[in-house]
Amino acid sequence: MFDHAGPVLGIDPGVSCCGYGAVERRGSGFAAVAFGVIRTAPGDPLPSRLAALSADLGHLLDEVRPAALAVERVLFQVNTRTAMSVGQASGLALALAGRAGIPVAHYSPNEVKLAVTGWGGAGKADVQTMVATLLSLAAPPHPPDAADALALALCHLWSAPLRRLAGDGREARSGLDAAVAAAIAREDR
Amino acid sequence: MFDHAGPVLGIDPGVSCCGYGAVERRGSGFAAVAFGVIRTAPGDPLPSRLAALSADLGHLLDEVRPAALAVERVLFQVNTRTAMSVGQASGLALALAGRAGIPVAHYSPNEVKLAVTGWGGAGKADVQTMVATLLSLAAPPHPPDAADALALALCHLWSAPLRRLAGDGREARSGLDAAVAAAIAREDR
């Protein structure tokens, strides 16, 4: 169950560059607790990079102690290789959250842009500018992956109370969530 | 570096059902050390399932102490959701291997079928039958995911010496490996 008191940790998963951004309520607004990117060494073998990413994500969860994770959802449109790579990074984050009992919500890039800028087709620079304004940051967060992660956290902080009001206390499930769950279910033999 | 003395652990990654099969050289042939599947509870949230899968894979590596992992590679043809799900499962296995310093090789389903049955288009039952014959098992390994994992291990045991003879001691890299590496590299900004 979502806890108003703790920060929400946004995760923009990637093996090469994984954005993170923790946001908490402060007064009538929101404040950034931590943000940045985890990079892995391009020259290292993939297993070493994933091991390093998992360790860094684990340290991040220990440090931030988030009440919830907001993770970017992969769109249908991306190609197989991108989906595979994002899946590898997000799988590590989700497994760590599952082990720690932290609830996880997913949002598509368009949902996040719509929530933060009011327009689902907004560009990276628009998201960076709006995130800086909403969080009273001196400068737009850089790189864009860090801004995207902060935007994911903001999107969750806004939408989670609405979801609770709309339903029975469980997180609402989008059609895409249901489709992904069905794809996993089809694996069962 | 591949070690002739240790077993090779084949992994057929999946969130719902993850096949594993450990094979070692014995005399002039091969023997199965362990095989089976790791299943996660279909009704549980995805983060819990991934946490359980990661824990089980960790126990498996501790038990088998493999000299190498042979992991099934996702084909270009699969859809985004399947790639995402297989990516999540394989990411956990690769991260554990990376942390333990275990080398990892990837093989496509067709490479594995070709190695084990002599025909890249062989069916699941053919693979099960041939794996049983090659490993002197009393019955075909079941479910097919376990047979596929044993076949992956056999494929690696056969091809690793050839790769060493062909090159400079490093594992040969297929065009697909290079393409996936390039896709991750493109993430760099």
C-alpha cells in the first residue's frame, strides 16, 4: 500500500544509463530527495554490468528507503533488443523491490509527460524544465534520464491518491499491464 | 575462461517457468548433474515473482557451482512483451553470474537444436528425446524447459572447445551479440 509519508523513487531503467529520482511531499508541494543516473562501464561484459547495476540499485534503495517505486514501462513500439535490454535492467530493480516489500507502479512515457507537462507528446527539454519548476530546482536536472525518473515519481505522487479514490484500494490496472500479465501467463505450460 | 572440469549450467530464462540443466563431462561422454525448472507463483505480483526467481537462481549457482552459464538468447522475431519478460528473467541470471565471476555464453534456440539433434528446426519432443539419449537418462527430461536447458549446456560443451581453437582464447561473438551490444551502446548519451 502506498504510504504518503515516504519518498517515491522513480526509475528509468537502462543497462547503460539508469535514471533515478526520489521525490517526497513537502508542505503543499514536492521536493527532490535525490536524483541522478547509474552508469555501467560500456567495455565490461554484460553480466558484470548487470551485477554492478544491481548492487548500485540495492545501495540506492537502502539509502532512499522509498515507500514506492515508479518504473517506466516499455512501449509496444520499441524493438526486441531494446525491450530485452530494458527488461534486464527493470528486472533487477523489480526483484530488489519485491525482496524489500516495496510496492511498484508502472507508467508509460506518455502518461508521465502528460502528468508533468500537460502534453503527452512533450520533448525531453520540456520535461526537464517542468520538473525543475515543480521541484524548485536551480537548474533543469541532467541528464534527461534523471529528469525522467523524477517525473515518474511526480506522476505516481499525483496519480496514486486518485487511483485509491477511484477503486477498492488496490492499484488500478491498465490494459497494458493486463496484456503483459497475460503474456507471462501464456508461458505456463 | 571456460573450465573443462566444472559443469556447464544451461538456463532457459522465463519468469513463469525458468528451465535449468547442469551437465558435466564424464569419461568420453556427458552426464546430467541436475535439471528441472524454477516456477514462480502466477498470482503473485511481478516484483515478488522476480525476487523469488533471483533467490532460487542464487541457491542453484551455490549448489551447482558452474564453470560457465549457457543462456538462451531471445530471437528478433518474438514480440516486445515476450522480450521484456525474458529480459527480466535473464537479467537476474546474468547479474548473479557477473557477481560470481562465472562466464556466460548465449545460444539461439536454432543453434541449440542444431547442436543436439542435427536439425535447427527440430521440435521440443525431438530435443527431449536426444537429450535423454546423450545423457543416458531413463526418460526424456520434463518439462521441455528443463530439456532445453540441458541442451543449452550440451551445446556449450561442444562449441566452447571449437571456439577456442578458432580464435585467440576469447569467446567468438556472433552478429546478433554484436547487434545487441550496439543497441546497449546507443543508450549512451
